[in-house]
Amino acid sequence: MNSISTCLSSSSSSSSGTNSKALIVHGLLATAAIAGGAYVAISLCRTSKFRSRVIGIIPARFASTRFEGKPLVPILGKPMIQRTWERAKMATTLDHIVVATDDEKIAECCRGFGADVIMTSESCRNGTERCNEALLKLEKKYDVVVNIQGDEPLIEPEIIDGIVKALQGAPDAVFSTAVTSLKPEDGHDPNRVKCVVDNQGYAIYFSRGLIPFNKSGQVNPKFPYLLHLGIQSYDTKFLRIYPDLPPTPLQLEEDLEQLKVLENGYKMKVIKVDHDAHGVDTPEDVEKIESLMRERNIS
Ligand SMILES: *[C@@H]1O[C@H](CO)[C@@H](O)[C@H](O)[C@H]1NC(C)=O
Ligand SMILES: *[C@@H]1O[C@H](CO)[C@@H](O)[C@H](O)[C@H]1NC(C)=O
């Protein structure tokens, strides 16, 4: 028990008195144990730097109900997946980046611009499952997986690094993700997922509805609402069990996969970043993002 708490407290950034800190650490440990996550914290104490081996995985599938062949759509002349990959390459915390796909055309395109590709099966139901399958097929072992959505071609490398560092700095969390300011006009848009966090930056809840909900029923222009960004990272031990955790009631009701994490009692660290989300979901989004890139002189 001693070595565990030493390890946990040395990686905690808190500088409060040792007694209260030890209490907090044991509290965290108990919480993690209840959540079934204690083994994650314990086993990782063996490596010198906590959660140091990091891989970025870009899951990409060809078939999509809304946008067939989306990863290959040219954005100012370059395939979208290449733009995402080039951004990810600039992150300093990733040891390795791979594209995980079920499609030979995507694979060929990615190898063409120099990416490593892992073929995954068509039966993967979502990006998380695809990441997990890719991880199992890799020879090397990793502590952290960053799931980099292929449809955010303007993702900042700093956000990738930010969520990796957040997970490395929060041994009691198994998952980390990012939020940015929600535009008031998006308050009632169910496609914009809102998030509320506690005062340590751990996620409390995600919703397609407006949270918190002002008593007046209106969006409060003064409240700092948070918009969830699709990027996330996981402890690899957690990723191995995540896809197989049975669906949970809130997850099903909101159709938000990440709620399964919280409903099972796991902790999720959230970082706040300054970022305009420019996800590409439809062919119309391509034009929007291209004109924005022209405006900002991104080529
Ligand atoms: C709700 O929003 C209004 C501004 O629209 C704000 O003045 C008020 O403090 C908020 N909270 C409650 C409980 O009304
Ligand atoms: C992926 O999607 C399936 C089907 O919607 C769901 O049951 C599963 O929980 C999802 N994967 C994860 C990791 O949540």
C-alpha cells in the first residue's frame, strides 16, 4: 500500500500538506478501486515516467451514411485524412501515429503520403472499437492511445499534447478529452455536445441538451458553457475493456458513447482549450472550412 500511495502522490501536482494529501490519495485510490480502475493506477507505477508511451490513432472508414468516402475528400487540394495526420505529426507527446482503416483506398492514399496504416475489420462499430483493434494488432506496447478524429483537419497539435499530459497528470482518470467555449447560439443544438466539470476539471456529465439549464429556460449569455470536442485519449488498459462494457441508460438516451465511462464510475479529465471546432460532417462543411482556411491563409 505504501509504495502505491508514494507513487500516486509523487505524480499528483497538489502541494498541500502531506497528511491531508495522503488522505486525498487514499480517497482517490478507494474511488478508483470502487470503479474497478485501481489496477490501472497500480500497475503503471512500475514504469519510471507515468503513462509515457503514447500512440495517436486516426480511425477512418470509407462507408458513412452521411458522407461516403469522407476521409479522402480533398480540402484545398489535400485529402482530409492527410491534413489531420500532418497536424497530429506536429504533436510532441506522440511516439507513433497510425491510421486505422477498413478500406484499401484509404490505406493506399495514407501510405502514399507516408503514414503507417493498420487494417481493421469492417465490423468495428465506431472509432473507439477501431482504435482498440488497431492497438491489439500493433507489435509495440503503449500506455496511452489518443483517438484523433479524421474529420477535424484543423485540429491543433497543442490540444493533442494537452489531453495526453492531462491523462499523465491524473492517475485516477482513465480517459481525457477537451472542451472549448460554446457559442450561445449553439446552446440548443443537439449536435453540439455540452459538458459540465467539477472544480478539479473532471467531467460530471455530457449532454445534447443545455447544461447547466438556466432557470429561465434561456441560454444565459454570461455563463461559460462548455462544448465537447471529439478528441479523446485513454489509458490502454481501459481501452481494452471499454468497447465491451455494456451500454448504459444515459449513454443510450443521449446517444453519447462517453457517458458509459462516467456511468461505470470511471473518472475523466477534461481540459479547456481555445479552439474553433470545424468538424467536417457533410459535403457542405468542406466549402465552409475551405473558405475559412483561405481567410486565414492556411494552404
Ligand atoms: C439565468 O440567466 C440570467 C441571465 O439570462 C442570469 O441573470 C441569472 O442569474 C441566471 N440564473 C438564474 C438562476 O436565473
Ligand atoms: C460502439 O458502438 C456500439 C454500438 O452503438 C456500442 O455498443 C459500443 O459501446 C460503442 N463502443 C464503445 C467503446 O462505447
